[in-house]
Amino acid sequence: MKSEDASTKLLEYEDVEFHSLSFAATADTLCTDLGKGLQNDEVDRRLQKYGENTLGDEGGIDFLSILLHQICNAMIMVLFISMIIALAIRDWISGGVIGFVVFINVAIGSYQEYKASETMNSLRSLSTPEANVVRNGSEETVESRLLVPGDIVVCKAGDTVPADIRLVRCLNFETDEAMLTGESLPIAKDPLEVYPANEDIPVGDRHNLAFSSSTVSKGRAVGIVVRTGLKTEIGQIAQSLKGQNSLISKDPSLSFSKNMLRTFLNTAGSFLGTNVGTPLHRKLSKLAIYLFFIAVLFAIVVMATQKYHVTRDVAIYAICVALSMIPSSLVVVLTITMSVGAKIMAGKNVVVRKLDSLEALGAITDVCSDKTGTLTQGKMILKQAWIPSFGTVTVSNSNHPYDPTIGEVSLIPKFSPYQYTHDSSEDVGILQDFKARLSQNALPDGINPVGFNNWLETATLANIATVFQDKGSGEWRANGDPTEIAIQVFTTRMGLPRDDLTTGAKQDSNSHDANDTVGSKFEHLAEFPFDSGVKRMSSVYVNHHAEGQRHVFTKGAFERILESCSSWWPNGVETDAQPLTEADKSSIMQNVEVMSADGLRVLAFATKTFSEDEAEELGDRIIKDRTFVESGLAFQGLVGIYDPPRPESAGAVKKFHQAGINVHMLTGDFPGTAKAIAQEVGILPHNLYHFPQDVVESMVMTATQFDKLSNEEIDSLVVLPLVIARCHPNTKVRMIEALHRRQKFCAMTGDGVNDSPSLKIANVGIAMGINGSDVAKDASDIVLSDDNFASILNAVEEGRRMSDNIQKFVLQLLAENVAQALYLMIGLCFIDKDGLSVFALSPVEVLWVIVVTSCFPAMGLGLEKSSPDIMKKPPKSSKVGLFTLEMAIDMLVYGTWIGACCLGCFVAVVYGKGNGELGFNCNNSYNESCHYVFRGRTAAFATMTWCALILAWEVIDMRRSFFKMQPETDTPWTQWIKDIWSNQFLFWSVIFGFVSVFPVAYIPVINDKVFLHKGVTYEWGLAIAFSLVFWAGAEVYKYGKRHYYRNQGIAQNPEEDLEKKSFQDPFGKYNTNSSMTINNLSEGISRKGSY
């Protein structure tokens, strides 16, 4: 694209109506090569000219919006108003200190929100939609935002169309354009359509175009990008909608006064944060409003105790009492904690798409997972192939999913899998080195390879995967579905790759010319792609070596293939075809059950032939009528494909059980295969014969059995299925609904287009990052970047850690608020000689405690690592949420105890040493009569500060002793030192707070003029003593909690530690061979479980 003509041509392309051009004319207009695509330098030029392919909502971070968001929340606004009042009454010191508190919170909050936005942007980039494009003559995957007009893109079922494209080639290609046109049914596309340029063709009727953001429902297509970004049809709609998400209500159905009221409520809710952000953000914003009214009430009480003789000192003290009830750092610390949590999850292969999911992960009680590629490795290897009358071919010593040169192929002549496992009356002769014997025509007499060769043709042609050896590295690589890759690797292993039949020679792996059929035996005519509704796929070919015969090659789920078959070939050739009787089908099913019992995924193959005359008479029906083409087939054989479980899956399932979380497998596989893998990873028990029949039948069901049940029948099941085989998308939806009716909080995994409904209604939708479709990712809350089941465990553990940490710092902040409010309110009882209350803490001391003990220690608690038993606790109730009864009691106990210790310290100084001398005018400045009041304040100030900081360490574990937070440690006497050092942010926050008390007690002017206290001597001993009393009291309280909760707070663990020799089967409560009495068993069965 170096010519000036091309550049000039491109300048005018925006006015072109591409639906009125053929795809060849479109390629010419956009100066692109249909075979090779654009060159990189041309892509760069076009990207610079036309911009990125986005709708304009992926821009940079808005610093002003972040700043306003930090200022405009209820907690900061209380501080801001207090600062204005303090300055208005000319208390410059208090106003300045409050201003400093506001600055600290806004500055830290803005910085952390900026970092959080950066983190979320980087995480968003991990799940950015991608597109398959042809550039520089080879196919590659790029981010959709980097597409430019003229790019050649490839779309398949499950993809989101990345831009407006003019279609070039299609195979049963249909798109869902509901979001664009409102049409609920998928639209079939035809690249050969060309519409008149002078007619106004509606968008929905332009069948030669696929539109940005529509989803591919079926088939595959290749097209040319013609519009990107805001120039696309969906982009123009987005442009017109900009600015409509206003807080101002303009509902024409409402009166002016109601619109005004709604506008006011929307604005107030947005300003205070009660209708924006995550549910937890909204809940905490509402808490701030409640606390604000309590603070106002306390301020009124302060003024009332002074008989409403409100001097400047009283007003400031009332403000400080009010501020003592406001945890100003709460929202800031929450933002930091969630940002850090999302970043940690990304490092564990979990990409967070919606922050709401972070709050939900800790409450999960049930995980519904797919099998293939999630619980298993997704690296499939064909282990067995059975061709009737020929025998069973086995592959051994092969663990590489792509390399056809590794492994040994053997033949068990004549015997089916069922026969050689059940027939002990005859020796089974295994023919080694089968491949070499076959290629050399050296098979023993009586073994006719025709049937095997015919099956091999079907296996390689009913397949769109490619297997090739990289010319540079020599490594074997593959593209396509893992199941099809396994079959294609086997046919390549046997010397019959698809390219040998369709091109007549080894095809260049870099070639993209689908029409290169010169000299080939077979020419591809049509394809009916795999569909989850019919569970099979078919390809139609013309045989140039057999007088133009048309062959249909079909593979798929064995039951769907068998229902389409009417015959089979006993000798492997069509001329010997015999009807497929029910007895034959029963025999085939016996082999299916034997193969699936070994954990093999079983597929069946079938074929059908039309003569050239028949094909001409049928016309387009042979390439368009799927029902007709896939009927009356001839059964050819079965294959068993092994997908080994991931090594970490069994351990992850065990940990889920220990955490009180049930695991369900919802898979499309045959029940026998699903059952074998489920037992291997621990989802099902191995000793099913020990369980009552109704329990076993409930544990393993097919989708057909489950879907036939009404909701009432599902709810009356003893247990919900642990395994559902042959699962349909609607089955997943019904399973989640059944869990919800049992008050369960569930996560669901999905990867296909049809999984999006179940992902949306699940409490946490989990999409696969590697094999997941764009539609599934868009519907999900989190994405697993490695498609690994164990990563879900990481997500749940991190969700629990974050939930625990939020509870810890909220407890620390609110307990401190209770302590300050309690102490300051009781302090009003100290009356001086003028009949006025003597403030037990000065306003600046109150503010200093808020600054030093709130923000940074709370941030440190948000970063705390998970407790050692976090995955042995039961899931947190999603209904109770953050504020449990235990937490409320803790808040009151700790707050009251800190307040009592501070009060005791103040009284010990003023009444123990000073005989109750409260002086006069001690709230304003120092005089000799205030000697003991000022020293008492210093001691109480130190006690309040230190107790609040000690509390930050104590709430690291809400039940365990601070000195024994790691019960399994080998160094019990020094472990607590390692624990506090492991979180250095919290450690240094606490140390700084401890040390900060000393300078403000001794620096002249600052101590007596600003803080209204004095340097002390022996009072330090009292402050330390009362701080230690608080610490000891906290430890005693936690000891009482441990005693009370000793049999609570532990997940219903289905497996005890084997090392303790107290193993309990995870499903023992249903086991008839256990030591339960008959009555207990009946009670256990009658109780509806969630398994």
C-alpha cells in the first residue's frame, strides 16, 4: 500500500455503502489483499489516521473526577463542614488540624483511587476482546481495539464481531443482532448478496455485513473490516446516547414536581455515595449517614450539658465529639483493599471484571464447574478407537497432545472394548506396531483394513483442526478444538492427515487459500458445524476419484449419532450395509459404557454417500438441509479420548470441601466418563455401593433426567446432583435456580455462548480466559486466565481474605469511634470551679488520635495476609454481610474497654495525685490551677493512642491470641514477632503512632498552646500500665470468645486429616455402611442437603 492512488482512494471510503459492493470491490476500495491482509506498516498508518477501534469510553483517568469523588462523600463532608465552622469561630488551630485531616484523607484517597483505576485498567486489558486477523499473509490474534479498515478478520461461534465487516466467506454463519436491531432471532448471513446502491436497505436486512458488538451464534466467516470505533453502527448509537446518563430526571410520564424530587434524590444519593459504587461502598455510605445523625445528637448533648452556653471552646469540643463518631478513613481504606485484592487475584490468574464479585467471593457455598479444560487439562489424546468387525486400536505411551510421532499403536483384532474386558474364554491377541504393519500391508490373514481405512477418512475429514510441524523450531503445533485436535493427531499418526485428501500434498502451514483443491481426492462443499443443540458436526465433500460422489462425514456425541444412523457396515464397505437394529445399538452402548468407565470421552462416527446423479437431483438440499443430510447415516465406529485431570484439581476439590463449599460438575460428557473423572478428583465418592440407591441416583444424573423434574421434585431430592452429564445450557440455569431456592450462594463456570444466561444469574459468574467466548466473558464477573479449576480456589481464598480484612479495619475504626465518643461524653461530668465541663481530651488531641490511629493502621489491616485457617471456616452468610453480631459485640466491648482505660488513667492523675483539682478555664489555656488537668490529658491521650494501636494488632485475628496467631508454628515463643513483622506497613504505622505521642507532649508551645497538655514524668508509667491493662483485657476477652466458639466457626469438614487417622468420607452422612443408626440415617436423608 505504498502508492499514492491507494492513499487517495482510502480518503473517500467513509461515504461508501459497502452493502452495495461485492466483497472483491470492497477489497479494492479499501486497498487490501483478501489472501494476505494488510502489512504492518500500513496498519500503523491507518491506526494513526482512523484511531483505535473503541467507542470512546476507554480513555485515560480523569483526575478531576477522582478528586471530586474523594471530596464528595458523607464522611469527608462532615470533616469539611466542621473545618468551616472552626474557622468561622476563629479557632485557627482546630480548623487547621481538621483541614490537615481532610487533606490527608483526600490526598491519600485520590492517590489510591488513581492507583486503583490504573490497576483496573490493566486488569481490563487482560480481558480485552481479541480478534483473529490475517496480516502479512499469516493469521494472528490482536486486541480488537487495534483493528483498522481493510483488516481481514476471522469470526467463529461465540465471538463478538469486533467491527463492522463486509463478509467474504461464510459457513452456516449467523449473528445475534438484538442489541442493534431488536431482532430476537439470529440472522443468517450471505456474503454473495449485493444490494442496489439507490435503495435504502435497513441495517437488519444487510445480510452481507456483520456488525460490531453483535455475537456469532453459529458457524464461521471471513470478512473485511469496513468501519471501526464510533463509525460503526453501534458506535453511532453510542455517540447519540452520550450525556443521557444524567442525574436530572426527564421522565415524561411524571409530573414536574415528581421529576424534581427524583432529581434531588438522585443528586443527593450520588453526592453521598448511597446509589453509586459497589454494594459495600453503598452500605458504608449509608452507615456514614447514620453516624452523622448520631454525631449531631452527641454535639447537641455536649451543648446541653453546658446549658446551651455555647462558647467557642464548647463549640469546638462539640465538633470534636461529633468527629469522633465519623470513621473518615473508611472509604479510602476500602478502595485500597479492593484494589490490592484485584491486583493479587490477577497474579493468581483471576481477572476481576466487576468489583461486586470481590465482595461476593467470600460467601460462596457451591461451585458449579465444567469438566473439560477446567477440572481436566484440556490436552486430549485419543486412546482407543473401535471399528466394528475390525477390532480395537489402542494408543499407549503418548502424553503429548500434538506430537503424532510419540506413542505406540496396537490392534486388538476383531475384539470390541466390551469383549476384551469381559470375555475370558479366549485369549486376546494384541498386534503390536500396528501402524507399520498397516502401511506395509502386513496384517495377518483375516484382518481386512478396508473398514478401518474408511473410518480413518471420516475421522480426518469430519474435522476442521490442523496439526503441523513448525518449520523453524521443529515442534508440533495445532489449531482448533482440543477434541478435534486429538482426532486429527491420531489420523496424522496413522499417515492420513486431512491435507493429504484435500490438497493431494502436504499443505503449507502458512497457506490460507481454502480453494486450493487441484489434484485432491476430496473437495469441500459444505459444513454443518458443531452445535450444542444437536451435539454433532458434518462435512460434505465431493469425491473426484469416485465419479463425483458426494460424501457426508459426521462425528459427535454417540447417542446423537446413533439416532441418526439406520445401518452399519460389517465388513467396512457400503455394499455390505446392514440395518442397525436395537440389538446392535445395545451392543454399541455396552462398548460406550466400558470406554467411559475408564474416563474416556466417547464420540461416534458415521457416513453417507450420494451418487453424482442423486446429488444433482437434490441440488442445494445436500449442502443446506442439515436434518436431511444427517439422517440415514451408516455407523462406522467409536473413539475414546482421554483428558487427564489437572494434577491440582483433586487437591482443590478437597480444600473446597474443607472450606464447607460443595463442588458440582456440569458437563456435556457421557455419564460414565463424567462419573469416572468426578471420582478421580474427589467430587464423587469411590464407594457408591455403600450409599442408598436414591442418594446415588441424585448424585449422578443426566440433563434429560434433571430437566424432566419439576421445581418441586428438584426441591424434594435428597441431594442436588454432584454430577450432571450431557448438560445443556438451560440445565445449568435450572441448577443455579435450585441452589438459590436452597438459600445457597453459588459460582458458575462457563465458556460458550449458551453459558451466558447461567453466568448472569449465578452469584459469581466465572468465564474461561483461554477457551471462553467473548459472550461468556462479557456475562461473567471474573475471568480465569488459565482456565484452571484451582484458580477458582485462589479466587475464593482471596475473596475471604479481603472480606476478613475489611471486617478487621471496620471493627478497628468503629471500636475506636465508640471509645472516643464514650470517653468524651463521660468526660463532660468533670465540672470545674466555674461550673463548666473540663474536657478530658482537648479538641486537637481528639483530632490527632483520629489522624494517627485511623488511616494508616486501617490501611495496614487491609493488606494483612489471610489467616492460616481461612479455608477451614464456613462461608460467610451473604445476607448478614459485614456487620455480624460477633463484630457488633466486639466493637462495643473493645470500645468500652478503651474508654474505661483512658478514663481510669485520667482519674488516676487528677484525683489520685491532684485530689480532684480541675481548675478553671482549662479548656482555653494553661494556668497553675490546670496543672493536673493538663498532665491527666497527656496520660489519657497517650493511653487512647496506644490502646487504639494495640487494637489494630489485636484484630488481626478476631479470636486467636495476638501471641499465638499461628497455632501450627515450630517457634511458638517468637512467632508473634514474625507475624507483626510480616506486615511491615501495619508494623511501621503502629510504631509511628506509638512514638508520635512523645514529641507533641514535650515540644514547647505545641504542647500547652495547641494540644492543651503538658510534659509528664511518672504519668508515662500510668499510661503504659493502662495500655497493658487494655491489652490483657483484650486477650482475656478473646480467650472467652475462643471458649464460646470452640465448636463453632469451623466449616462442616467432610474430610478429617488423614494423619490423625480420623478420616471421614466426605459423603459419610449418606453412607449406609457408616456407624450411624437407622434413625440418624433416615434423619440425614430427609434433610435437604446442597450436595
